[in-house]
Amino acid sequence: MINISNAVLSKKAVAIIIKTAKDGYLAPYKQERLGILLGRLQGDTVFVSNGILFQGGIKTRTSVSVNSRSIENRIEHLSLRHRLKFLGSFHTHNEVANNISSALSEEDKVPICENYIPLIEVVATIWVSDSPLRQSQYYCQVRCDEYRIRIATYRFGGSFPIMPVSSKGFK
């Protein structure tokens, strides 16, 4: 297992994650959304260059399920096209009935496909809030209109520890 201890998200990746979270929150009945993370690994740090929304799958307020072969084809195509390594995936958690969570559920700990094992999982939690942003080395928060989005990164596998995350894309 590769020992990863830090994640750096590009401004572009952060923008896609934020847009994906907001679009899912504003969808009828709210929907979780899922995306693919591409970039490079250098030492113990993953550098996420790009986040790409995965259009397929069945989306509900609290989950996304995808066809393993379909997402593997998409990962293969995008990795070759962008000449970047598949690092993992991101998905959104919506506020539902005044409840928010950035923690991984048991379903979140299952790889999205069999042939591409993720190194990280990024969770973007979105809710309505006008209170001040609170940053941490383990997650970053951004405001987008009246929404607050908390982005947390977890090392995939084992106990799924939360990892320090940073980006020039956070304000």
C-alpha cells in the first residue's frame, strides 16, 4: 500500500467539485454526485490536477451507484486523454433534514470499480449557511452564494484516515 499523507487540489479541481456539489444540491429532491480525480503522486502527496463529473449512475439524496465497467472505461479514456494517473474519486454529501456529514459511510469505503484502486476519496458536503467559515488543516470550507461547502480528503483503505488537504482554489 502506498503511504499518502497529504492532498493538494488544483484550483480547477476545486471549481469542478464545488460546481458538482451545488448542482446536486439544487437538483430536484437533491442528488449525490460522483466524479473522477486525476493527477500525479509525488512522494507522500497526491496532486489532483482535474476533477471530472461522472454523468452515469443512479443518483439519490444519499447515494450514487454506478456500473463498474462503465466507470472503468471512463477512467481509462480520461487517464489516457489527459496523460494523468487515476487518483480516486470525489462525491457529494447533501444536507438532508438539517443533517450534514463529511464522514465516510460504509458504502463510501467500497472502490467505485475493480480494476482501478483509488488512493483517495474526496467528500464535498454542502448546506445552506451564512455563519463564518472555519478552516482546518483536515478540511477546507468555501462559500458559494448562500451555500457552504466543506471539502475533506480521506486516504483510501485501512481505517480511511482523514488527510490534510490544501489548494490555491480555496478562498
